[in-house]
Amino acid sequence: MITIRCAKCKTKLFRYLKIGKGQVRHLWPSRIQEDNSIHDGNMIKCPCGNEIGKDEQKYINLKRSAFTHTGRKFG
């Protein structure tokens, strides 16, 4: 389980089950355990206004410089 936070204000946005060794580039909705983000149309934002990513329906495509993550990846 990893925690994804806003790079600007450090607000906790997602708790996500990361499987595999790769980088965190997008989130699969079925693996999101907790969602504290704001969904503005198809844009995903932090409460501070920082744009985190875009909802592509199948997955959430993240902006690499907009977030940080901590925790353990499985697999």
C-alpha cells in the first residue's frame, strides 16, 4: 500500500495498492482504497488547487511532478 500526496501542500490524496516494480504513472480505480482528491470534470486536483492528473475513464493518468509517494510496492 502506498500513500500519494500533493507535491505542493503534502495533503494525503490517495491510498493505493501498488503491485509490481514499475514507477507510479497511473492509478487503476479498483486498487484505490481511499480517495481525498477533488474531481473537477475529468481533472483530478488537490484541495490546494494543484492539478494531479487526468481521469481517462480506464485509469487516472498522473502528472509526475505534481505528487510524491511513500510506502511499499508489492510484487
